Amino acid sequence: MKKKSLLLLILISSLLLLFSTTSVKAETTDTPLTDADIAQIFPHKDNTEIIVSYVLEDQKELVLKTTEKNVLDIDTLKKELGEDNVLHDSEKNETIVKLDPQKISFKLFVDNQKPFTLSVHKINGEEIFNYDVNDTNQTRDIVTPADDEEDESGWVFSEMLKVSEGPILEHSDGSSTRPLLYFGDYNYAIQRMSISDAFGIRGKSRIDSLTTPGTAVLYASKDGRIEDGARGKGNHIYTDHYGDHQENDYDMLSVINMGLKEDPRGVEDRSIGSPRSYTSNNLYNYVVESDGKGVPGVSGPNKIGESYAMLDTPKFYYRTNPQTGFEEQKMVFHQKAFYAYKKGRNNPEITTTIKLSFNKVGRVQTKIAFKNTGKYAFGNFVGLSNHDLSLNKDNQEIRDNRGKAIGNYVKLRALGNQRGMYMQSGDNQVRTSYYLNRENGPAGWAGRSSSKSYLATKGFMHSPGLLELIGSSNERYYPWKVGKDDHTWSFIGGTKPTKFFNDDIPGYRSPYVAEKLYNAFSDHWDKGDLERKEVGGRLGVKENDYTWDAGLTMRTSPRDLLTGQTIKLEYESQIDVKGTTFNPVFELDLHGTNDNPQIISDKELQDRKGKLPITGTWYDFDSTDVTMYYSIDSEDPEDDQILFNRSQSQNDAFNGKLNDITKVSLPLKGLDPGMHTIRFYMIDKEGHRSQMQEHVLKISKPVTNEPQIDVTSPGATSKNPYKVYGESIDIKGTWSDKDSKKIKSISYQINNHDEKIIRENIPNPTPGKQNIGDIDGLDIACCNNFDKNKIVFKIVDEEGLVGTDSFYFQHVPGGLTLSAPEEIDFGTLAVSPTGGTPVKPTIKEGNIVLGDYRQQDAPPISVSLKMDKFYKEEEHHDDQGGGDDSLANIDIPDKANTKIEIPKESLVHDVYWKNKLINSDELIIGQSAQKTGPQWEYKTNLTEDVLKNLKIRFRSNQNGASSGKYVSHWTWQTVDSVQ
């Protein structure tokens, strides 16, 4: 189902001031400066307001040029600058403005419907900058929304948030749990809030933090039904982010006063909308450069009106994963340093894709891809994933029996051996674990504090003072902020922290941590807590030191990101609920999958004496004894064997102590070369069984004089071909040759199609060694079928000896996809109670396309259109503060929670299809063809049918209608065709 807004607001952002009032470094020059830029852009219902900042030391005039007529509000411009200071030439589309050199900016109101280019020039004609107005595609220099073409297939665009469900886990006491995933706040996702509403403004930030990967666990007691959801009797919802399913804490004084005493939390930081968790990067450092090396400026994506925060409304998608059968989601958003292009100024752009998926046993996998989709290289790019953590239950931070909140200011602990971190509620009722040692895991992570999602900070600021000697100061900002040395001394209490410490908790005020401890990293090379190896150790400080507002920050390695390149960041998370009984939980340091198996060479297996080392952790809240079982290539319980037995004390069980697994090995002798699946599970002495963990490994063939090539990922055989839902596949593999120093070629052939060369004349500097290779996005578009298809990979050495390996894949019958334009426009009209001539719509961008991936002989499918009323769009204003880098930055006063109200004023509309009046509020606009052939993908474009056949006549009510923009939501839906 697709639900679309006819006239979306043009969400343009940005603020770039040309001045700084803090630390200014100047150089003398004989050349007077004339410069200008776009400072801010604010969309309004009737126009768009552009703030143009300028510096005029030489000339006093600027020339404004547009590519379209009548798109500037000249009258308003004259009122601001003065009649004599604005000279407009309508024939040339030029306007000369004479400006006051003592001021720094002026307002320019422009048309908010017609696409055009605005350029600003010096009086001699030299262009200063240009900007494409009302062009939703103006930021896409390279149209590549995601890095993985295979991963793009089968996704359904949706304007509504949703909650996706994982597998149900049954417990021995009759209770059950089910993991959930979504973006932002669970409450908004379960309500199916629209993306545009979630992107709306609350105070200084957004209503919902859409770049926050959300996860929850639904718990059903033995008397409840998990299928009834959160509202079922005896059911509970647990979440692990601050402001995620925590609405009941909105007015709690402990939440409002969590920060500095003089800085109470405003509406943008209250406990709804996951407000302090987000995904971002160091793009802001291109706007305001840090004064320190390796500590770049960072902005949250929820800062209003800034291109470096978020360029436009994020795009949301979902689909069913063909490998696991569970639904997954992704969010895509764009950031750009500046709105306008200026000669000589780098203006990098980043497209970020966040994908949330379940693995087979329900653990949530988060994969983030930061891609350079601009035309400028990005120097020392650092991607960030920021999490403000809080363990919540049933719409509030979890409470103890006395009603005290015990889910936030808790001790953060290491999973050990660089695995990640976990935190646990004060009553041991719930634990959340973050596994950070995956293939594309963070290069650094820190279990410390967090930041505000709407702030842009310089990173490191040096204020020189007088002659660099008197009054100079330095200040760091997230994620490089450091705990303050701020103490007072008294005869009664001795030395104790004051301004940055809250005695009521007791703990450090948000976002501060212990003295001299960084709230994430010292610089972008610092690994934070990544190398912590001890299991269960307290992160950052000693065991009995004070706690802080719990958070987790992850970062990628600093790297020059060239145009088209991608940096990835991934992790897994899991929430465990204790319940009346508890199933043991374990984590092994073995992460091989069918698509990415562990590769063990024949020589490596011999060196290990045929054994596989086993390490990991386990814990159990209600048992002192556990047994680990395993099987190889079998799901028959009779083949299960005991790997080890372990014990713990009753006290360790009560506290859920994390126990280390060491000095264990598993025999692999007798296994043939090829893929093998090892399955592990744990049972405690009470008979409670854990979830199963699988590990896939591939034993390579012995290296020979003949070259060998071996596809290692994805896993596939002739009997079990790789199930694909797309037009490309990422291939990984190995190749070897025992005696040749050069490989003549590596190639592949799909079925009977032409053979294609991958590489030629490849050096083999170490004969006998396994070499790793991959192909990103191998094109399989030639196989638009449901058949089993075969790819033969071939390697030829310099002696002409040949080696081959075969890979099999098969398209999976899927469902339907329906895409529709973001915006459909009926233009500017004069309406009356009697109405006028019916008008046709226009579509500036996008098409109405039905994709059919069902099995052969599936019946035709129709597409229906349902229209809501056209309501007048109201404009809401929110005050915004500045000064992100100031410690005295005071949030706006508390006010009632922002509610979305449906405007009352509306238009009456009559719908015509093929010039016939439609009496129903729903009509069929087209039909797909029946899938009579063997093709996997059928596409039907219905755009022209709608443009040709749809007309609407608009009428006002008897009292008339006020001028403005009227918006309707349309629902596009697939329906069964009548045969």
C-alpha cells in the first residue's frame, strides 16, 4: 500500500554564517572582499524564505539572477531594503540590490512551486554562488541511493512508519518473547505515523529521530497471548533507548533536570521520539572547521534548516528478507555541507542508508552505509552512531518496587574480548547487549554518554584571550568532550563535584562523565572501549565509581572518502527479559554464515591439529549449571554431542554474571573440503534451553599445481541454489596456484551467455597461498526467470592449466511493489462554490509503477486510488536558539507536547476518470498483465494513464475558501482483479 501527500512542503535546510564571534583568525590583504552565501532557508505555506548573508568591503551591490520569470517577491524585497535600493529588470530576470555594508544579511522571498536556479553575482558579472530552488533532485550529482545494488531489490517505499516482528521464542514457564524493530520511537512506529509528520518540528528538533535504529522485545506471560501485542493482558514492551516508548516520563523532574542546573531539558529533549539518539558524521567540519587536529566538528541530523544536518525528508522502505523470511526495514537520508555551489569551495554530500534486519534467531542486525554521492572527495570522513540508552518498560523507564527509576544511570560493562558492551536494570529484570565485533564493526566505540541530536558543534574550540597569554581557553564538544575538573571543598563533605554532578541520583549530569574521561573519544583515532578484554568489567571507571547518563557511541575509521565510495558500520543488539524463569544466553566468537562463512585452509586445519578453538560468553539468571551441545551438518538430536559443562554460584546466577568461555576446542577431523554447518545450544540443569547459534565454515581444498577458484559467499549448491530477490549478486571467493607466479585470467559465464573476463594478468607473489577476491554486484539481469541458473567461474594460469567452480542461484517468487510520486500538483486555481473546469494533475518527478514478482500464472492485479479531502495546510512556528557551542545555551521553556492537528478548512472536489464523474471515493486506475510467461519481474507503468484520464474539479464551501496550499493524502493500493 502506498500513501502519498499531494503537495509536500519543500523541506530545505541550512545555516551558514560567514562570521564567528569566538575565535577569529585574520590575515591582512590588499584586496577588499565581496562575498555572499545562503545562510538559512525556511519553507512557508505561500513562499520560501531565503536568508542571504554577505560581506561587502569593496562593492555595495549584488546582482540576483533567476532562470524563470516572476519567482522573486520584489515588493517585499523593496520594503526591506528600500525602494531606491532594488532595481529589477523583469526582461532579463535580473535584480540589482544595494546593501548596507554594516549589516550581514537580507531576506529573499521566492516562489515555492516553480523550479528555478538562483545565482548571485558581483556587479562585474562574476558569479559568487548558485542554488537550485524547488528542485528535489538538485543534490543528486550521482544518483546512487545505496551501495549494494542487490540490496535495492524488492524494497517497498512507504510514507508510514511501522513495526516489524521477529521470531517468537517460547519459554519453559509458558511465557514467550518476540523481538521487534523499527525506526525512532516505538510509539510513533506502532501508530503508523507518516514520515512527513515524524519529520515535523518539536522545539529545536524533530518530532521523531528517524535515524535512530530502534529495537524492542514484546513479552507475554503464560496467561497472555503474544499475538495480541503490547495491549494484550499480561503483555509488556521493553525498549533500550531514551525517549523510546517512554512517554510517561515526559514531565518527570528527574528527566527535565538531567542536564546542567541552568539548562533544564526543553521539549526537544524530553522522553519521546528517541530525541538524543541518531546517526551522523563529521560533515559539519566543512562548514565550521575545528581548531584541533583529529577532533572534527559534528552535527546531529535533527538540527532544523541545515543542509549538513539533513537535506530533505528521509525515505523509508521495508521488505521481507528472502533468506530469513522476516520483515526488514531501511531508512535513507542525505546531507550536504552547503546548499549553494560556490567556485573554489568543496561541497561534499553524504547519503546514509540504515538497514535493520533479524537474523534467524531474532537478534537485530543494524547495517549503516555512508556513501559519498556528491562530486567532491571527503577528507578524513568519520561516520558516527550515537545512542542515548535507557531500559524502559511499558512507556516509562523501568522502576523498582519503590517506584524509583533504575534503567538509565546504571553501570556499563564489557562483553569481553572486544565483543562489545551490555547494561542491566537495577533489579536484573532486563539486559541489553550490543555486539560490536562483526565484519564491519566500529573502529572505535565507547560506552559513555551521548549528545543532543539537534546540535552542531565545532569539535575543539580554542579562544586565545589576550596575546595568547591571558584568559585563553579550550573547549571540547561531543564526541570529544572530556569530564570536567570542577570541585568544591567543605569541612563537612570534603571535596566533591558540583556543577557537573547531581547529588540526587547520585551521578554526573548529562552529557558529562567522570573527570578526565572522554564522553566518547579523545580524537578520531582513539578506540575508546573497543580493546577491553575482561568479561563483565566496568567501562571507563572503577567498579564503585559514580555513574552517568548511559550512552554508546560508535565510529568508523577516519578515511578519505572519494566520490562513489562507501564506508560501512554494523552491529547487532539483543534485549533479554528475565521473566519467572530464564533460558540461558550465550555468545560464541564464531560468526560464519552461508553468505559469509569462516574460511579454513587445509594447511591451517593441519596446524590446528584438526581442532576449532571455541571462545565466548554465557549467563543464566536462574541456574548454577549449564551444558553446551553441538552438532555438525545435522539437525537430528541423536547426533548432538556435549562440548562442555560449566557452573556458577547462586549469587552469580541472581546477578546474571557474564561468564567467559575459554580453553575449549571442537574436533573437525574427518571433515571433507567444502561447507559445513555447526549448531550450538545450551541447556541448564532446570531444562531451560537457549536459542541456537549456527556457525558456517568452509574447508578449502588442498593447493595444487592446477589453479583453483572457490566461491565462498553466498553459500549455494545445485540442490540448494542461492535464493535471490534482485538483479545482482555480491560474490566472494578464493583462488590459489601452487607453482605459477601469474594468473592469466579469471572469468565467469552465466548459463549459455557470453563468457566475461573479470581480471587478467594477475600477479601471484606467494604461490601456494589462498588469495581472497570479490565481485560487487555481479549482473544477473539476463536471468529474468524462476529457473535454477548456473554461473561457472574459471581461472587460467600462465601454463594454460584451468580450474573452475560452479555457483547456482534462483529467483524467489515475491510479492508486489507499488511506487508512486512524492508530489502531484494541480497548480494554482481560483475556486468558487460552483466550481470550475476540471483540471489534470502534473507530476514533476517519479512514476506510478507496479512491480510484480509473483509466481508464474499469477492473476492480474489492479491498482486502486483513494483520495482524502483537500485540507488547508497550516504553518506552525517554533522558536530556535543559536549558539550550539555555548555552555550557557538555554533550552526553550517547557511547553505542552506538540500534537498533530488536522486543519479544519478544506475544499470540495469532484473526481473524473475518462471524463466520467466518479461517485465513489475510490477508483481503479489500471491493471497489470497476467503473468503468463516464465519471467520473474513484470513491471506496469500507470503514470500516463493517470495523467491522461484523471481530472478533478475543485469547489469551495458556501462561505468561500481562503488562499493557501491545500493538501490531500492519496492511498494507492493493489486489489485483486475481477476475472
